[in-house]
Amino acid sequence: MMAARAALWRTAHIGRRCLHTRLVYQQHGDPSAVLTLETVDNPLTPPSQLLWDQVNIQFLASSINPADMNQIQGVYPRSPPLPAVGGNEGVARVIDVGNKVTRLKPGDHVVCIQPCLGTWQTGLTTSQDNLLPVASDLDLGVASTLTVSTFTAYRMLLDFVTLPPGSSVIQNGATSAVGQAVIQLASALGLKTINVMRMSRPDAGDMIERLKKLGATHVVDEADMETAETRRWLSGLNPGLALNCVGGKSATNLSRVLATNGTMVTYGGMSKRPLQLSTASLIFKNLQFRGFWMTRWQEYAEYREKMAMMEELQDIINTHGYHMSTRRHTLDQFETAIAQAQAPHRTAKDIFIMPA
């Protein structure tokens, strides 16, 4: 009965979807200038012609990340050949599967774990190895941002130091999507968070309240990180892990309050300024400085590791809850979406919602 219903649904669905919409760029440059909306005949491989490991998927929602902007600009280490469809992250529904696909079935929801697939489109044909199953009742805002922001936060909390429950983690860029993921996952793991943000932003009061609701233990003004009083207080909290996505003086300030033998993990450089580290911190506090890039982890991790991570995260989400604030756009609203995604003082993650 279930197979029959899936077949009927698939037939009806494909009948409706004879056209395919995607955001394409023919050359590198400013995303607002080089992106175009394109409508073409359905490019999905006919079910009878799918290779043994291939699946057809229909996207439900796709996120807009800084790395997507950098790829379009031509300044990111991993970029697809041109012309290309934008986007690296999204959640989709499986439509058809090849005759030896065992991990997925029609109707399953999946997230993309392979970079450069091009997720700003209504559907594509790809290998089952590029997809992970995800709960179908997961909010689209959460599901469409799992494999960049949430995965990054989870790996950084677990892969560099072992922190017993009650330990403190300090981070800058706390209002970012990764920052908000760190707060929620750290809370679920029994860790306290010290969250540094710029109180000069016009919505600072609302953001502090939002971070607290997500589980933030402390929220600190970036400017106060320069004061001896704040440094003494934060040093007393003994954070063993610092997460840096800003660089420059902000990273220096994190290192000054990091506990002896602590580790700073850098995963971004929003200030576009190099790390400025104290020689004394390296020598007398024995600090370690590491880097993390989720794309590299995805390239080298085995599928079973990725599946285990997804199962662990879904357990956390089911047990503790999880929220990702999003602004939702359709593909034909891409000019507004791209502008908002690059604007300062963002309060939510911009995502594309695909037509049903």
C-alpha cells in the first residue's frame, strides 16, 4: 500500500513539475550582478534511466551562506565549474531512486552533504552518497541550515577538547547562525557559553534577549573585552575552548581570557584582519590555536561518521529542542534575499523556500 501511494504521489508530482527553476551565474562577480533566474525543462533523469546509486530530489528549502557569496565572487577554495547553480546547503524530498539505492526511498527528506551541488534550484539528480536522511517533520528553517551552521558548531564543540559538564566555552560572532547553534548545542551538552557581540548594533537589546532564550549563559559586549575588569571576570570562568569567526583584535581578546592549556578554534574571519596573538599566551598559558573548515571535514569523513552525527543531532533536537531564526524568500525574490543575506546586523538566516 505504501509503495503504491508513493508511486501515485511521484507520478502526480512529476506531472506537475515539467519546468525547473534555478539561480545561475555564468561568471564570477558580485552576486547581485551575476545571478540570474533561469527556467528550463525538467532536467531530472527519468526514473528508468537512473544509475544504480542515483536519486532524483525536489528541494524544499535552501540556505544562503557567506561561502555561497564567496563562491560566486570566485574567492572561495572550492567552487563549481562555470556556469553554475548557486548554493551548497538545503533540504529536499526524494522523488525516485536507482535500482540499488538502499539508504533512501521516495518520500524521504534528505540534506546535502556534498559541496558545489547547487541547491538554489527546484531539483536535481545526484548520488545517494551526497545525501543524508533527515526527519521529515523537522522545521524547514532548521533542516535547511543543518549541514553548515549546525554541523560546524557540533564538530567544534566535540573535536578539539574534551570539556566536562559545567565547563565554559567562549565565542565571538555569537549572533551568527553558527553562534546561535553553539549556544543551543553547548546547553544540550551541559556546557556554559560566554557570548561576545557588539552592543553598538541597533537591535542589541532584542539580540541579547534572543541569545538568552536560546540558552546563553553570559552575553558580553565586544567593547568590554578591552577592560581589565571584564577580563578578570571572564578569566575566572576558566573557558577551555574559544571559537573565533571574527579575527583581529576580537580574537586577541578571546585568547587573553582563555584558560591555561585552552584551545582556540578559528572557523571564519569576518573582520578580514589577521589573528593577533600574544607571545606570552603561547609560552606561559600553553594555548593551542587550530582551524576548522566544515567542507574539509565533509570531504574526509566516512559516510557512517556523517550518519552518526546526524543521528546524534536529531536526538539532541528531539530531547532539547532547537531553533534557527530564518527569513524566507522564493527564488524569484533572490535580489532581496541576496541583499539581506549580505547586510550588516542580520537577525536571521536567509533561506529560499521552493514551490510545492
